Amino acid sequence: SVAIQPHIAVCPSAGIGHLTPFLRLASMLSPPPSTTNNSCNITLTLTLIIIRPTLSSAEENQINTFLSTHPHINSSHFQILPVDNNNSSNSKKQDPFVVHYDAVFRSSYLLANHLSTLSPQPSVVFSDLMLASGITKPLADLGIPNYTLISTSASFFTLMVTSASLRTTSGDSDSDSDGDEIPGLGPIPMDDIPPFLMSEPDNNMLTRIIDTNCRHLHETKGVLLNSFDFFEPESVSTLQSGKLLATLPPIFPIGPFISVGSLKGSNNISWLDNQPPKSVVFISFGSRTAMAKDQIRELGKGIERSGISFLWVIKTTVVDKEDKEELNDLLGEAFFMNTKERGLIVKEWVNQEVILAHSAIGGFLSHCGWNSVMEAAQRGVPLLAWPLHGDQRVNARVVEKAGLGVWERSWGWIGERLVKSEEIALKIQEMMTSEKLKKSAARVGEEATKAWEIDGSSKKMFGKIIDNICQ
Ligand code: BUP
């Protein structure tokens, strides 16, 4: 066969939640040369675009580790326009991540030019949804196919692409608070939709970013989803059917994304090695979550009360660079005394995938950030959902429906009300002991593995993308 030499550029947006799937995609597209075994005899060049400045040290570290363990992958820095903290129509302090997303969004038209000057010029681009409005048209004009990677669930993506029409119908008399029927999602209670999605784009930065970019999706060659047919059957098939929106490009569900590198490496958490199988609950609310101090204390009491062993990653500030709180002051000495035999608290970044793959882990209390959900799904780890914001209630619905986990709706969004230790203890016990849940979560894990076996749904979809690149 003829040797072809595609040059793939991979362009993430800001924040760990958006960076992670791109690093995984990059390594899926360009495995180390020694392991390469592709049918179309390609010598592939891959460039990771690094958005500068990064917002968190976690991103900085992930990028550095990735590049040092993938020496065959190139990188190119792209400087974004300055962030604009005043670009808000309401007086509330903006989430620093949203302000950063906005800067990335406003800089996207410059990125098209940056990409076109890479040498050799990319022959295909994989980019974040937040970049779509600035790059899809210029890239199309240059004849460079661009695929958009969605870093959330197929279900939330469905909601994003229908939100403009939802906003116009939500004032109608026949729509009720029990929920509008959305194709692929069913009736969805208004409470599950993050309020920003129902705001007018002129009044809300995040809505404007999503709305503007979704309008450019028809210019992309395809949409990549980190999900799989079994996990979100209705949303995936509705998106693919074209019934939701005729202008959507082809949809490629290729999840769960495969880990970057081996998971065998040490995690510095040797404590886990000495715990019985499936006895420990892993607790983490993601990279950008700061739980209020009184709720952290109540969660501590709940864990103590549950009697279950735990590994808890605590974040006390939104941006990790500012994390200075002393845990002893926060949780009290008694907590540490009472739980020292059966629990571990960490403030540092841990390798969550390695932890979730550990035989001692029996459950995961999670905010339902989509990467975390897919990591749990991949390994069939039962999940207790406690969403914080954004897509996470919709993600929690997916988790519940697919049988991966349980969700106590009455807890609301984290911070909506103080959830008491008694309630927390009961739910943790339920997740860790329910045989029914263990079975259904294990089934999700098996189906996730199948999706990537020969003839598996995700494997086949990924093959189609590779074929497109090889053409
Ligand atoms: Br915290 C933490 N170690 O200590 P999500 C996170 N992670 O490996 P988020 C670690 O970061 P958004 C840690 O495994 C996942 O891949 C975790 O992404 C990893 O949530 C990623 O789960 C976190 O999508 O982002 O960061 O809140 O709000 O955008 O969903």
C-alpha cells in the first residue's frame, strides 16, 4: 500500500476536564512507534497545541508528564488573548474557569492562523467545542478537515445543541416544570438543566460560548464523543439519526477513551495495597471543586459514621494554586484520631485512574465530571453521584439510568443545602453494600471493555476516523 504521512493537530481548551480527553485522544491516535500496527501503512506526525497561559498547575503537570512520556508527539504553544474579568453582565464574581474559557473562545480565530503556519501544515485537526466558531470555517477554506471533540456526555451535548430552541419554548404555556420532552433524553426536569443554559446568550458568558460554537458544528467533519452505545443508547442514537438536528455532522462515539500510558505505575498510595478487596470508598469532586467548609465537615462526619474505609481527595479552593487550608483545622483532630485506622486524606493530585483500577476500591463518591464518570464506567466501579454544577446532574442521570450508580436527588447541587452526615453515611453504605448495584456496575464495565474489542461499537467508530485520516 502507499505510504501516506498525515499530520494531526490536537487542540484542547482550558481546564483539566477539557485537557484530559485530548491527551487521551492524542495517544490513541499516535501510539508509541514500537506498538504501531495500523493497516494503512501510515507514518503519522502529531502535534499537541498547548494553550498558554494554563490556569492550573494540574494542567501544567499533566502536559509536561504527557510530553515526556510521549517523545514522538510534538507540541506547539499558542498564546491566548488576555482574560477579561469585567466581561460579565451580572455583578456576581465569575468562575475563573469560565473567564479563561472566554479568553480561549475569543482567541480561536487566531488559532486557525497559528495552525496554518505549522510546518508541515496539519492535514487534519481535532479541536475542542470552545474553539469551533473561530477555526472551523478558516480550516474548511484551507481544505483541512476539523473534528470537534466533546468533553461531556452525549446527553449533555444533546442538551447543548437543543438549548437555543428550549429557551424559546420554555416560556410556552404547555411546557411544565416536570420537564420538557427532549429527543434522546426523554422528559428532563428543569432542575437538572444548569441555569446558565436557560439564560439568554447576551446575559451569560458561558451560554454565549456554547451557543456560538454549537452554531458552527455543521462546518466540522464530525463530532467525537467520549461515550459508548451501551452507556447512553438513546442520546447516541438520536444524535446519529439526524432527527435532533439535521445540520449535525457525523457523530462518532469512541469512549471510554483509553488511558494515557500504563496504569501499573505506583501511585504513592501504598496504603491501598493493604486494604481488603472492594472495601474502600474513593471520594473526589474533581479538579475545580471547592466544597464549602461546613459541608466538608459534615461529609467527614458522614464518612466516620458509615464505618467504611475511605480515600478522600480534598480541594478547598477552586484554583489549585491557592490551596493552603490546613486540614486539621478544618476537620478537627478527633476526626483524624477516629479514622486513622481506616482512612486516608490527600490534598495533592493523585492518579485517579490508578486508584479506580485498584482492587481495594469498592465505590466512588463523585461530582460526576464526565472524565470521572467514564473512568468509573470503564472499570465498573459503583458510583454515588453528588453533582456540583454544569453538566453534572445530566451526567448523574446517565449514571443512574445505565446502572453504574445511585444518585440522591434531594441533595441538590453541592452547596444548595447542607446535607447531613446521617444521610451521607446511609448512601455511602448503600453504594458499598448493594449487590444489585455491584452487578449492574460490573455489567457497565464489561460493556465498556466490549466497546473496544474487535467489532466493538467504539472500536469500529474509531476505525472509521482512522480510515478518513488515511484517505
Ligand atoms: Br482532582 C483529580 N487526580 O487528584 P472531570 C482529578 N484527576 O487524576 P473536573 C486526577 O482529572 P469538569 C486528581 O481522573 C479526571 O480525569 C480525573 O475531570 C483527573 O472533572 C480529571 O472528572 C477530572 O471531568 O472537570 O476536573 O471537575 O468540571 O470540566 O468536568
